[in-house]
Amino acid sequence: MDGNVKFTKEQLINDFKAYYNGLGNLSNGTVVTIEKTTPAAKFQHAFTFVTQTTDNLYTHKSITLNGTINIAKCNGGNNTIAFFEISPKAMNDDIWKALDAVRDSISWDK
């Protein structure tokens, strides 16, 4: 993203609710829990989250999505990188190792 984009817990909660309510064509009903956490290497800030919403596109059932967001400034602070990892799998599932490997393979110093 261009610029020094700030991420706050409150902003992320509002953005997630707007996104998932819009995606599911819901007037309301998405519940988001976000907490600050220790960032991965090369990142300065991080959050974990749980989003509970309804899959109104296919199954019409409740769905819980877990995830992390790692945030870094690059290019002398003129750009911001936000790497989102999202899965319905529990945080101890092997999928997180694969998602972390993708995250760790990103290079923005060039």
C-alpha cells in the first residue's frame, strides 16, 4: 500500500465486518475478535483474529475463520505491506506452517 498506513484493532474490526457482511449480503451478523500479537520476523506489527460469519454464497451455514495479519513498512516507510493469513482450520493445524512459509518467502527489500 502506498504511504505509511496505520492499522488499529478498531479499524480492522470495522473493515472485517464491512467486508464479510458485504460478501455474504448480510445486514449485520459478522463477529470479529482481534488481538495484538508478536509479529513474524521482518514485520513490525501483528494481529490475530477470529471472524464468525455466515457463508451466504454456498453453504448458508455459519463459518469461523482464523487468521493473522503481519504488517511492515518498506521503501523508507513510503509503503506498507500487510500479509493476511486466513483459514477455517484451527491455529494448530498444519495449514499454518504452509501459510507461514509463504509469508516468510516474501522479500520487499529489493
